[in-house]
Amino acid sequence: MDFFKLGKGESAIIKILHTSIDTIPLVKVHTVPNRVNGSIYNIPVKCNAVDGKECALCASYPKMEYIRVLTLYDFRDGNTKVFKTTSKALMA
């Protein structure tokens, strides 16, 4: 699944595919650096810790946060995408 993103000055018509804030999942993720075309970007990777036992990424990437993952339909290309936001952004 692709991430939804907009460049500077871009706009898009989208449809959020959730019926209420309660249906938007809250996910604990690691912040993992990823190299793309010579540039490094931080990407969220879901933490798979179970019952207090660390996942494979916990030791290497201890920086974690909770995010909400919106699923939306992007009318520009007709694809379903996800948009990462902090949980605080949706509480306002």
C-alpha cells in the first residue's frame, strides 16, 4: 500500500475511508532511517513486541511513537493509500 503525500503547492481530492475516529487504528511504531536516491528518510515501522517481549527492531531502533494511520482514497490516481499522523493531531 502506498503512502499519501503532497508536494509543496499540490492539492488533492481525497475520501477518508473511516466512519469515526474510533475506527482509525493507533499503532506503536519504530522510527527507522531509510535511504532513497541518496537521501535518508525516517519511516515508521510497526513494533511487533508481544507480551512485554521486544521485537527484532526494539534494540536497534528504540525511538518509538504512537501514530494513527488513516486509510484514504486518492482521486488523483484512483488508489487507496495510507496517511500517517500523530495521535495528538486527531484529538483536536
